[in-house]
Amino acid sequence: MFRLLVLAACLAISVHAYSDGAPKAACRDLTPQHGAKLQVTKPPYSISGPSHVRSDQKLTLTLGGDEFLGFMIQARDGQNRVVGQFQVVDPVHSQTLDCSGKDDTITHLKAQKGQPLTGITFDWIPPAGYKGNVKFMATVVQTGFVYWVGRVTKDIDVE
């Protein structure tokens, strides 16, 4: 019985450990540090918004779909480098994270079981003078043990 209680406490700690956003350890491969197996099925989420932006403009996109508790989003160039900067639109549920540059990643904030999100809107600013394709890659956490890593994507042309 004691072992079961210790195991339950450990699992509870790991599930709630990142309620205030993804850890920096997830920056490289967008993998939550939950210790659970990632999903390989098609995710019930998508990123919507324009498919192109000028390099001197900001782009507004929305991650949406089924209910979710957490997320982590990056924009990557053709060499898989994280590019651009995010601006928070919803400061109650999102924040930026500095992975390889200032504000280059956006993640959840104050995720609470029983209060899932169905969408989050965010702004992205391309690097000055950038031209080319950018792929937005999102990891979405439906529950502490059900998540899709980098499978929610959207391609954007920066002109």
C-alpha cells in the first residue's frame, strides 16, 4: 500500500511539474518531460491563419482543436533552426520562452486540470530581412500522458 501511495505521489508531481510552461529541456526537440509515450496518431489540433507574411509584418496564428492543457510552439527554417520571435496575445494562458534566442518559443501558462483550453492565439515576428519558408511546429499536451510532439504544423512563406 505504501509503495502505491509513493508511486501515485510521484506521478502527480510529474504531471503538475510543468503547469507553468514547458521546461528549457524541451527546447531542442519539443518533447515534454512527462515520461510518457508520445502519440503517433493524427493529432486533433491544427494551427490556423494566413499562409504568408511579409518580413516586416507580424503574423497572427491560432492553435486550436480538441481541449488541451499545454503546448509549446516554435517556428523553424529549412535547416531546422528556431527563427523569429513570439508575442503573447493571451497573457493569462501563454508566455514566451528563450530557447536559442529571445522570445523564440511560446508555451502555456497556468495549465490546470479541469480548465482546458480549446484554442490559443499568438503573434510571430519574422527575423529582420528574412525570406523563405518557415514551419511552425507545435507540441500539444491533451493530458499529462497524452501528447503529440511536433506533429501539429503549418508552413508559412515569408516574403
